Amino acid sequence: MSHEPRPRAASPLPITPPDVEGPRLRKLSMIGAGLFVPATLLAGILVLTRENTARCLTYGEACDGTPGFLYVAALAIAFAALVTVQSTSRPEARRAALRTQLGAEAVFLLLLLTAFA
């Protein structure tokens, strides 16, 4: 008998390192989504204080605005990215989805702030 250790059989499943970045990215995604609501309310209040907005609401003049589908598209992209960050197991996809989510939220806020400009 030999006292040398026997080699182990290779595992059928690949061994992956633990995902240490995942919980942090999920938390950042939820914080971004949570702060999006008050930021939208603040941007809406700022838009309502403009002279062009008052003229549009009062007299129906200067009501040129951004088409509604752009707002819907930005919100849909932000929501899809939020779901992706929360559900995917791939770190690269999670990082890209977080950037996409925050970018889409920023685009929505920018569109809102430039309404009636």
C-alpha cells in the first residue's frame, strides 16, 4: 500500500468564486430606484414653476413638449434594467444593467426638466 493521497475526480460542475459584488449592486439598484421617485417629484415641481408651463396650462400656448413615447421608453428601459440587476447571476450583466438603469433614469429626469423649455 502506498501512503500517497489519491487524486480526486474532477467535479462535473465548474467551481465558481463567490459573488461578492452581487449584493452591493442589487442594493445600489434599489437605492437608485427609490431615489428616482422623489427626484421625479422634485423635477416635476421645478417644471411647474416655469413661465412657459404656466402659459401652456393657462392659455394653451407654448405647449411644445417632448413626445410621450420617449418618457415611456426611458421608464421601460429603467424597469427592465432594474429587473435584470435583481435577477441575473452574471456579474458583467449585472454591472451593465445597473449602469443602464441609472442612465435611463437620468435620461427620464432630463426629459422631464426640459419639458416646456
